[in-house]
Amino acid sequence: MDPTLEEHLESQIVALYKEKEELESALGSSDIDTIIHEFQNLEKELTYLYSFKENYRKVNTNRIQIESILSAYIPNHRFHKNPNQ
């Protein structure tokens, strides 16, 4: 085998192992299926949080009567379209 080709292949293998170690260190896994699954779960969580933000409004408890909490989340559709709110 050509020495330059051998060196090139060896450097590629070293680079791949380095990337694998970096993934293990940063993400706890270098398995592509595990990483994709975790990414998809994070995407679902983010989608849920954005939908929660769109569908609920945080109100101070002085606008509603609830004991011992500082704020509550109320679905937006429960509020009337009142410009004084």
C-alpha cells in the first residue's frame, strides 16, 4: 500500500476516534441512534413549550383569587377580548 494513502487512512481513523470521544464527552454517547432520539425528544419538548406559551397567559394572582401562589397559567381562550386587560 502507498505510504501516503496509509498515512491518510490513519489520520482519518484518528480524526474519527477524536470525534467519537468528543461526542461521548459532550453528549454522553457517540451512538448515532441515541443522539438522534435525544434530539427528537428535545425538539418535541420545545414544540410543547412554544405551544404552551401561545395557549396560556401568566397572570398575577391579584387578578384572580388563589391562595398561597404568586402566579398561575390560564388558557388564553378563557380571557375575553377586553382592551383593559
